[in-house]
Amino acid sequence: MPVELITTDGIFALDGGEWEVTNNIWLVGDDREVIVFDAAHDHEPIVEGVGGRRVRAIVLTHGHNDHINAAVPLRDAVDAPVLIHPDDRMLWDVVWPGEAPDGDLTPGEAISVAGHELRVLHTPGHSPGCCCFHDAGSDTVFSGDTLFCGGPGATGRSYSDEPTILRSIISTLLTLPPETVVHTGHGESTTIGAESDAVTARAGELGLA
């Protein structure tokens, strides 16, 4: 499955704090159509990366501002629906008051593009509506900020919870084949097998395993 990476830089803001971040935006598809995973900071590099192809959907892994703050201008530029899990609608409304996403991400359903089916996996913890997207045909998962190269996504801020994210990863992501490639919301890609031991160990420390 062809996968293309675009990165953009900007500010992640939550609970009164601000942090400079580099975000990964993933394009999945072929030379005719793509899905865009996340819409971070600046829509113009994303539009350039799309290169005139049909955008089947702009899929938001979660509602933190650094993943959605280019969603509306990107939607206007490429004429594609924006999808987000409804449990993160309160985060969307902070960034885009008066605007609405175009549809909900439903766990268990699949998003189709270029002959591939990416199944929606609800993985709360980093935020209530965090989702990952698994393509079994290519042993690939797009994890947003749920799982990184180095372990689980951050918790400790509003709407986040470490036991919840660990349970999500263990029950939903660690059940995937260990060779599954994990394309993350920030930083380098990894594999399920590379992250398994550290996640399981931390869950044990918290008495979750």
C-alpha cells in the first residue's frame, strides 16, 4: 500500500500550555485517490502533496489542535469530508467553533481507498476519541498519538488517562502481528513487536496486567 509522509511544524496547545511540535500527515492511496490522516498546522503542504488527486476523506486520528488546525481550509481546498470520532467533538469545537466535521468515525467500520480497507480501531487514552487505522493487507497501522516509537502517547492532561491508553494498546494494537508497521503522529515509525515489551511492562507496574 503506497504511503506518503508530509510533515508540518506548529504549536500544540492544551491546558494553558504551548509546545512546538512537528506533526506527521500520512497520505494513503495511489496515483488517483488518497486518504489524508490528520490536518496539521498548514493546509498548503498537504494540498501540494495531494497533487490534484481525489481525496476520499480527511481522517482525524484525534481532536488535539495540532492534528486538526488545518482541517477546515484543507476541506475547502480539496473538497473532501472531515471525519472524527464523536468523543473528541469537544476538542474540535475549541479549534473550530461554528464549524462542524462532516462525519463520525465508527469503530469496526472500514475506510476504503485504492483497493485497501483500513479498519477503524477506537483506542482512547491520549484523548477519549483517539482512533487508529489498520490495513491488514499491508500489515500497517496508523496510530496517531496512541503509540509512538518509544511507547504510549502522552497522558496527564485534560481528557487523557494512562491506564486507559495502556489498556487500549494492549487489547487493540498488541493483538496485531508483531511485524505490523506503526506510522505515528509524531516522530519515527516503529513496529508492534518493537513496542510490545515496554507497554506490557508499564502496564504491569500499574497493576493492569
